[in-house]
Amino acid sequence: MDRSNEIEELAELVAEEHWSSGRVDPVAIATSSGITFNFGHYDDSFDGYLECKSRRFHIYINLDTNKSDEAPRTRFSFAHELGHYFLDWHRCALEHGVPPHGSKADFVSTIVVEREADSFAANLLLPKKSHKDGGRA
């Protein structure tokens, strides 16, 4: 099932709701959504990882693959993990015990949920609709 329009619209709604001065900030979105997170060193295990324990969500961002907490790739990895959270069918699967997996956010995965999270991230960070100043994120 192609959900690309639904994913694009959802990402743009989230971007609009959480718009701050200058650009969309995935860290601010996580914070305001009650999602905890940390940046750490996990070798080459994953770029990002969304975990659900007792219906609480936590994002892990790997500084070994993303290089720094300010890098564009890090913003994309963080936004990708937010995609897993904001896309209902992804979040509900995690809430119901589907084991989490580490994500590699490169638009190369053949796994549908990974491609959907990549699409969400791209549309969150670069929404087509203008926000506040008429610019892009």
C-alpha cells in the first residue's frame, strides 16, 4: 500500500505544529512530545533506534555513524526515528511488542517501514508547504 501522500501530509502537520524560528528542530519535537533521547557511541550498529518500554519512547542516536549531534545526517536520523513514532502503524507495533530495530536512514532499505520513516524525515525537514516566513525548513 502506498502511503506517501499520507506520510507527507503528516510530516508537514508535525513540522507546522512544532515550527520554531529558523528551522524544524527534531530535538524540540521529541522533547515536546514526551520522547526522551540520547546521543551516544554504538559502533556501526545503527544510525538511530526508537525503543518503547512501558508505553514510553526513547530515541538513541549513534554518534559513530552520524559524526556529531549537529550534523545534517544526525538531524535526518533523528527525524527518521520521529517518523517511526508519529506514523501510527509504526508506533502501535512497537507499543504491542514488535521488537525495535536499529535504523540506517539512507533511502536504501527494502523494508517498507524504513522507507516510510525516511519519507517522513525528508518531508519533516523540508516541508513543501511554507511556514511562518514562507521558507523551507
